[in-house]
Amino acid sequence: MTTVLAVSLAALFIARGDAAAACIKAPTMTWGDACLKACNTPALYNLCQETLLHAPDAAEATVYALAAARRAMDSYGATAARAERLLRGGGGGSPLPGVERAAYWHCIGYYTDATSRMAVAAGDLSAGCVVEHTRLEYAQSVFAVQHCAGVLTEFQDSPLAALNAADYDLTVLAYDLGALIVGKQL
């Protein structure tokens, strides 16, 4: 449901016809080149290869950025759903203490924000025109996932901590592949 809402929000932003939009011509490259250009660590490079494994061998960079954004948003939905199950006592253990419950609720909110912002960035790219805020939307997705990590610092044994770390990597990958087209937020 969160993904549907986020995609609907993306469509709303696209439909409004922002006057600050600039149409772009994304570079064409192989997915291997996209991973080399976008990734600055071996772990991120491996994640990129895994993410783009079924993408066309050569395409506009937009294809790769959208694949990474979709994977990130799918993961956000799975992580938020896991948090909700844990809040309902679906973790098999005892009920969560109040502070940990609050942290999980905060993470669900941060994940809703990350999904919405990633959907807007992906919507901008899908439209072939980048609105001034596209870079900011990517950066805000990264920040939202980081904020969840911040509230989970006291709960490193939580299943959410590992999911959040993986989501952070996916978010950075989506941002870095998107930056091949729109640049990075300074």
C-alpha cells in the first residue's frame, strides 16, 4: 500500500507540469559501465551488478536508475511491513519495550518518507524531464533511511537494524545511478 501511495504521489508531481523542469538526454552505456561510474566501493559495485543483472546490456542510464529505485522501494516496503509485524508481536519473542516500539514507529515514518521521495525522483526520470528538486528527493531518501538507522542505534540486535543497513546500501545505489543523469545534491 505504501508503494501505491508513493507512486500516486509521483504521478501527481509529474502531472502538475513544474515550470522548473528541464528535459534531459540520459547517457547510453552498458550496465557494467554504469556500475563502474556510479559505485565507489566493491560492495556497492557488487550490489549494482546484482541489481542490474536482468537489465538490458546497453541502455540509457535512466533504465538502470529506475531499476535501482524500484528495488529500493520494494525493499522499503518489505522492511516497513516487517516493522509492523514486529510491533504486532509477530517476531516470536516478548512484546517490544516502549522505547524500541517508538523507534520502530519512527522507522515506519522514515520509510514512508523515503518511499515517497524515491518515487518522486523515479517519476521525474520516467518523464524524461528532471525537476529542480530531483537531486534533493534522492538525497532526502538517503537521509530518511539514515534517520531510521539513528533511532535503531540502541537496538543493533533488532532484525530491523540489518534490514535498514541493506536498505541504506540500496538507497545509495539508486542515488548514485540517478546521479549519472541528474548529478548529486551538494
